[in-house]
Amino acid sequence: MNLNKIVKTFEYLALLILIGSITTACGSSTPEPDPSQILTEVYLTAVPPTSTSAPLPPSPTAEPPSPPEVRVSGYVDSTLLNLRTGPSTMHQIIRSYYEGEELVAKGKIPNGKWVLVEIGENHETGWMAADYIQWAQNPDKLPIESWPERLTLRGNAVDSLGEPIENLVVAAIWREDLADREQTEATTDENGEFIIYIPKEMIDQIVSVEAIGPNCGSRLMNDDCSQIEYFEIIDQFYITPPQEEPITFVYEKATAKIIGKVTTRGGWAIKGIVVFASREEDGADAQTLTNDLGEFTLAVGPGTWRVVAIRFIPYFPGQESEPAIIDISEGEISDPIYIIGPWKEPTK
């Protein structure tokens, strides 16, 4: 190759380099971006578009499933058992059912003594006394049925120190007249509390709420359940439902005894007769029954006591004996007193 050709080739290459430099100078001074870098920057700096459409409603929250209805089967375990409109013997009878009739219970009152049932071919619904039902399953799992508060009588029983008295029978008594008497009973629980459910017909009517007496197992009784060891300070209230004032029965521990015997005028012993004593100072009272020999023991406290024998509780004029008046001190046992009943001699 000659020298002229080498020179021209060199000049040509120099011209190409010059043209490339000029082209670069005339264009953008920013180097060509890396495509992956472009995507990264767009992602980091992008602003989401503002939506002009209404927001979507929140997803509905699923309702928790209702607990399954509790139903306990059984059958009537009594010669005849009444289905009533409410949980007490004061409520009207819907129908009577015979022993062996199958039923299904759906609810109960808090102490479980009355249950809400369906029974019979027509699936009649009402209340039955639980003590006269034979259960196929445990009725304790039955739910508590609500009852209107205005148709509920509540109260409690305590001793003179304020301690609760359990197993005391309490009765609500309603009389339209002497011949027509409605009564239902409840028993105090371990807290000394009781609840009585009344029908709506008793609203605005005068109702007597009375402490009838203790069951065995109550601390009002001695260990062998043969003698009451307390006497009553407050044992009766007259109320007009709906109830407004609290009902509290109060008992006092006996520290003295009155003993005696009830006979006819001819000297016949009268057993099973109520002997009733009331203290003149405060109206406190004590009562007991005569034994097979007509004898009795009254648990009382110090004071002056009026003692009578009566035929019925509650009693009416002419149904009580002449009173015996006894003054007694704390810790004392009286001399025996003899009460003659106002009744005819028994026939042989």
C-alpha cells in the first residue's frame, strides 16, 4: 500500500469520528436510560388515579348462628297432672293429663320447680310442676324462662342477726271471700330468697304473703326435725301487686320453752292440733303441733306470751281455745300448762 492511500484512509476515519461527535453534540446530552431503571422509577413515583366512582360497600359480617333450642323429653309421673297458664297453682288450668302422657319441656323457672312444656296431640303449651314428671334427659340444662316482673313476688328470710334462712315455706294467699281461697307456695333457697309467680288477675288485689314454716333441713329445726328452735318476729305481709316494698321475714333464736298439753273437757288428748303463742311486747309468734299424747313444746324468748290451741290455720272466731298467759325469762322452761279445746267430745 502506498503512502497516499494510507493518508486518505486515515483522513476518512478522522472524518467519521468528527461527524459522530457533531451528531452527539447536536442531540440530547442525557445518556440513553436503562429500560429496567425506567420501570423502577415509574413504579416508585407513580400516583394512583383518583376514582370518581362510589366506593364499594363493606363486605357483610356473617351473623353468629343461633344456639340450638334445648328440648328435654319426659312423661307425666302422676295419676293426674295439671297444665297451667303460669308457673304456680294460682294460675288457671288449661287441661289435665294422665300418667304416662309424653311431653317435651322447653324452659323452666330459676329453681326448676315449674317447667314450660308441650304436651298432647295438639301440642298444647303451658306450665307443669317438675316434681311430677319423669325425665328422659337431665332437665337442668333447660333455659330460664322470663316472667313479667310486675307478676312476681320476691322476698327473703333472715334471723335476727341478718343471716339467711333456707328451706322456709312461704305462701301467697288471695281470698275473694272466706269460701274462695287461692294459695301457692315457694321455698327459700340457700340465700334465704324466694320468688312467687302470680297471675295477672291478682294485680291490684290484696295478697297475704306468709311464712308457713320450715322444712326438714332448715336450721330453724333441730337435728331430728322434731322441734322448731326459732320463733317468728315478722312472718306476714299484706301487699297489693305489683310489689313495691321489700318482703323480709325475721326469726329469732329461742332461749326459753313453754310446755303443756291440749285435751277436751273430758280429758281426751287431742293430737295434731296447732298451738299458737304470741308475745305481747312485739307481736312475735311461735307455733307447733301436739303429739299423740296431746303434748306440745313451744320455742320462745323472754316475755309475756298468749297461748291458744286452734283448729285451723288461718283460724276464725270460735275455732280457738281460751288463752293461757305465760311470763317467761331467758333460759326458762315453763311449768306445764293445760289447754282445753272448745270442741265436742270424740265419740267411741
